Amino acid sequence: MKNTLPPSMLADSFQEVLDARYSCRGYLAEPVARETIDRILHMAQRTPSWCNAQPWQVIVTSVTATERLRQALQSPQAMAETLSDIAPPLEYRGVYQERRRECGFQLYESVGIAHGDRKSSMQQALENFKFFGAPHVAIITTESLLGTYGALDCGAYVNNFTLAARSLGVASIAQAAIAMRSRFLHEWFQIPDERQVVCGISFGYEDAAHRANGFRTTRARMEQVVHWVDA
């Protein structure tokens, strides 16, 4: 479909969506209408990919299916698993560790967890596997043979999914933690071995009163990430 808006209006609209999106950690029980979810999926499907491979496959759960999965992930079998199909970062160091800590401290402060309270921080971390109360989850998988590029393409898809959702008034959070239960998810959803679980996306309507939704992460300054070469 050809765009009819002038570039300035497109940019302004896109900026608004970027500024409005955040990682939501508290949801209302209200389900998202199937037609709204379908539109999010159609929008995200426009994601560019290497050689147009489009490696992503998406499993989307209804309210009932989400609740079944939420309960199942609390089982001893699921909780004992910590392996991912895709290796996690080897280490966060330097500025990356600083940014990670800043985000964590902001979250803990927003929900009233004191610094050093490991028991409460662990309980908060386990909310990942309850999807923060979201009524829906999307599980994103990639073809293992496509390696790093397949995972990169799926990352772009995840980004566009969350932006498309926000543009329609739907909140979301991309969760690498869910991929730490990849073997369980393979069995639960009968995901073939040749596919890798990249992450999950919990989504629904935000609970604006939830304390975990009361902060926003910062972004690095342009001079920290952009290096111009003029000659």
C-alpha cells in the first residue's frame, strides 16, 4: 500500500510510537480482540530480513492457553530448567553492566524492593514466567540452520511487533527469560528440534496503576553510540 502522508508526518507519528513504547510489567486481565492481534501480526510481518528469509515463526496464545502455560511454568519440571536454545550473553561488563543495573534498580525501586533484598528480587524475577499477568504470549522461534542472521531477523520482528502493538494501544514486553525454558516449550508446543526459541513477548492492556509500570529506562547519548566519518 502506497504511503500518502508527507515524510514529516510519518516521522512524527513514528517518533510518538517509539516514545510511547515501554516494557510493560503489569497487565489487566482483559483480552485483546483477535482482529487486533491479527493486525499486529500483519504489521510485524513487514519486517525486513536477510535475503527475505523471514525466519520467524510465531505461536500466539489465547487467554485460556496463556493461563494453562502460566500454571505449567510454575511446575518443578519447568522451574528446574535453565537452558536456552540460543546461548545467553557471556558477560555484562563496563557500560553494559551499568545499564543493566540501572534498569534493575529502577524496577526494584518502583515495586518497593530494597537494595540487597535477594528474596524479593528473585520473586520479582519469577514474574517473567507468569508473564506479568498478561493475557497473551507470543513465542518467537527461528530456523537453527540460519544461525546468527536468523536470530537477528527475529530480533527485528520482535521490535516491530512491540511497536505495532503500541500503535494499537496494546502494551508488551519482550522476554529473553522465557527462552530459558526452551526445552519445556519445545515439548509443550511441539516445536521441532530444528527450530530455536528466541524469546517470548507477553502482551495485553497495561495496568497503569501497577507500580512496575511507573518507570522508564534511559537511552545513551548520540555521541556515545554514533561515530561520524566525514572523509
